[in-house]
Amino acid sequence: MTGAPDRLLCSAEELAAEADRLLEFTRASAVEGGFGWLDNDGAVEERDLQLWITGRMTHVCALGHLLGKPGFLELVEHGVEALGENFHDDEFGGWYAAISPDGERPTGFAKEAYAHSFVILAASSAQLCRARGADDLLSDALAVHDHHFWDDAAGMTRESFSANWRSEEAYRGINANMHTVEAFLAAGDVTGDERLHHRAGRIVTRTIDGFARGNGWRIPEHFTPDWEPMLEHNRDDPAHPFRPYGATIGHGLEWTRLTLATAASIGGPEWDWATPAAVALAERAIADGWAADGHDGFVYTTDWSGAPVTRARMHWVVTEALGAAWALHHVTGDARWPELFGQWWDYAKANLVDHERGSWHAELAPGNTPAAGTWSGKPDTYHAVQAMLLPRLPLTPSFASALAARPRS
């Protein structure tokens, strides 16, 4: 990007301060065995430890260390140890979805692509910190994904398996594939293995240039094992945290940034479709999702005509809107994107940032008051921390690699 937009320049110091505040909130999540689910006050709830949270928070702590924050290398190594020992299935390989609050025994036995993507992401970021055990963790995580999850014929990732890998779920999901793209871009940046970037490219191409383009830029989320869309899936559970019915507004925005980052990582004329597609994705999500019911904020989901279904406002959706606007300005230079970035950041400050108890409210009711219909507490800081780093970073490489490449003061 040639010259940061004024609105981002004006916000940069403010965003940096918020990143610092979020990182301080992150510290309390470290518990025996991994990282726990934080409540509204930043205390760990007494519930099973989740693999996806431990992966995410290990990554966040790596970002903290790469920013020069004291004590975060120890937190990264705590996360690497938890992933390498407490969550790891020593008998069958891979990682359990959940373990007991004391970190001693597995409680969720499924092997999930979604959560495994965060093991790859965490290990990639930890390796850049030169954390103990990170090299082995990343090598193991990539090998497990290659052997079990990657479907080369489809150019996509499989969803989940039983603990012994013998039983596979008869479902394919875009959410797991989206986070696999993020993980592959990060791991490719760290290892120099271009195969990982190209796998990310195959996922992005099929999802965006195929499924999204063919469905009016509303991304189908749920599929059969043969990748036939299941557009009515979970109609009776429309506010599901990971597999809601309909089009997920935040995913349209998140895929916008990932599409542009993947295109920039791989390059070449075969990616000429990516920028207009990313613009179309973002415009569709904004038109369908922003203030769709008369109140500011993005609704969580819509039906396939664009009408709101779940009207709750999730904090992560705004963070991904910020990411989409930032990435689109990088690529297009269009001044409307920093203006929208400023509008959405003002909204976040007024409604989502919890200035008294720390972090961000995970969910708001349609009238923008704190709610807990889908999410309780403040489980992790991954989305918000990444959004607060945006003005300091280039579009590529990925977050941790970009921080690691910056000259130290």
C-alpha cells in the first residue's frame, strides 16, 4: 500500500494501545494443561479445556512475544508443552478436541480439522519465537494434517474423525477449510514450503471462485462428503457457534482478507480473479449484514435471500470487517475502505470494547447490549488482537512472520 489512509493513521496509536490491553487480558487464561475459557471478568471458567482455544491463545501469546512484551515467551512455551503433551493422543496421533479442567485426561475425543488448524497456526507462530518444542510440534501437526485431513482429489480438507481415525464424519464444512487456509499460509511462510501456500490456494479457489461465485457471493457453509451444498443444514439450530444455518456474514468478510492474502502469497495472472471476487464478497456481506434490522452492527447470519436470521452481533464479525477493509485498501487503494474501517472501529469502541472489565464483549443483542445467546464470557482474544495489529503490518506474510521480520528498536 502506498501511504496509509488518514483514518488508519489516526487510529494506529489507539489500536496499538488496545492490542496491549488485550494482551494483558490474555495472560490470565494460562492454566495447568493449556489455556482456559475466560469469563467476563477475565477469570478462567471451570470447564473443559478446548484445543481450539489453547491453539489460538498460544498463537496470540506468540504475537505478544514478537511485539516485545515481557513474559510472553514463557506463555508460548506453556502452550507448546500443553499441545505436545496434554492434548496430544500418544496412541493414535493427533490432538483431542478437549481435556479435563485439570489438564489430566481427554474429554472430547474427536479429531477435528478446525481445531487442528489452530495447532498448525500455534506451532508456526511459536517456531518464530524459537520456543522450546515448537519445531517438533509443527512437524507433527503438518504430518497429521497431510495424512488424515488433506483431500488432494477435492483440494479441500476433511472435517473430523473418531479418536482412532477409523470413523469419519459424513460432513464437510467451510469453517474448517477457512482456518486451514490461515494455518497453511502461516506455516508456508515459516517453513518456506510453497506446497502449503498452493494448498491454501486450492481451497480458496474452490470456495470463492467456485461456491461463493455460484451462489451470489453468499458462501455455502455446509456440504456432503462429495461437496454438494446443504443449504438447509442446521435450520433448526440457526445460532450454532460453529455451524449456523444460512450465510455467515463474518465468514464473507474473513474470506475477503484470506483471498487477497493467498493471491499475494502465490501471485501470477491466474489470480487476477481474486481482487474483484474479494470486493464482491465484502460488498455482499456489508449489504446483507450491516444494520440489516435498523440497528448498527453486523447480524450473525442471513438466509439465502439476504434476510437476517440470527440478529445477534458477534465481536469477531467486526474484527473481520476491519480486516477486510484494511486488506481491500491495500490492494485497491479505494478510499471507501479506510472510511468503513473507521466507522466499524468507532462502532466497536462504543459497543464491543469492554472498557471496565477488559477485552471485548463476545456477543451483543440486536440493540447492542451485552448478551450470551451463542457465546458466554470472553473465551479468547485471537480475533480482536489480530485486528488491532492491522495498521502495523503488510498484507503478507502472515501475522507472526510479519512481526518477526520487523526491525527491533
